[in-house]
Amino acid sequence: MHSTRFIWLALFLVFLSAQIVFATELPPAPKGYSWVRCDETKSAFLKPNGWFFKKGKKGDTWGYFISKEKIDQSGSFTTGLTVNIIPNIPRKKDMLPTEYAAAFIQTGINNRKVVKEPWQNDMGPFHAYGVVLHNTDNKGGDFITHELAIGNDTTGTMYLITFEAPAASWNAAWQLGEPMLQRFLIDSDI
């Protein structure tokens, strides 16, 4: 399972590499992955080879989806990463992004079975909260979700990053998902 040191690594990379996203070259992707650049939010995420990428915007929230299944064909996916970048949290929720991120994780804990106890890490302006949950209320069957909520109180932005897969195939899916949650780039000024 994902350990605290990997969250620290991810946040360290995020903090140190915020401006790299707009450089000519991103850091080398691990074998079997490529980077997906999201210039509108100054971010980048790993995509396993053969997987699909889709982005969208609802209001001022950006959504990015990196999935094993092609969303355009089925309208959804069962295995993949969802990233929501939500600006202006204090105006929308009347609380700081770090407070909202902590509340988001707690709500998940209250409603689902915890697979891995929640954790918290801070790095620069980023405050991250995470948990791994077993979801039994899905129409498609049981799912495992690795949820990460990151607040940046300086900018008012929250990042929700979730990797999910059916419980029956979680171990195999996590082999691809873990690097995606270990290495991603987000800008501390967004």
C-alpha cells in the first residue's frame, strides 16, 4: 500500500517542480508512463501507456481523467485517476482549502470502510490529507479508492486526486496507480 513517505515525495516534487510544468521538458517519466500536461492549471500527471486522457471544465473547476477505459465510448470508467482542481474555496465554501480538504476526507471515512488509516502531510503551502477506502455502495460492485485532498490556503485552491479500481482487481491496478500518486506536478501559485 501507499505509505506516508510516498506522499512526502509527491508533495516535495510538487513544491520543487511547480515551474517545471511550463519548461520545454518535463522530468523523465517512469518506464511505461508519459506525462500529460495541463497548461491551463500549470499541472502535469502521469498516464500509463495505453490509457486514455480526458479533460473538462465545469464552472471554474477543472477535471482531468486518466483511465484504463475510454470515457468517450462508455461515458465513465472503472479504473483510473480523477483530478479536480477547485479554485476559490473560501468564497464557495466559507472555509479555508485545508479545512475543506480535511472535511472531505473525514466525510469519506464516515461513509465507507477504511482500508488504510488516514494521514496528513504538509509541504510549503500544500496541506494534504489522504485515506484509502472500500466502497460498497456502487452499482458496479465494490471499489477501492485512494483519495488525496490537498489544500493551498495561500491561493484558495483545493486539489482532489482519486485513484479508483474495482476491489477484485485493486492490487493489479494499484501497480499502475501508485506511481501516478507518487509523481505529479502542481503549481504553488495556482
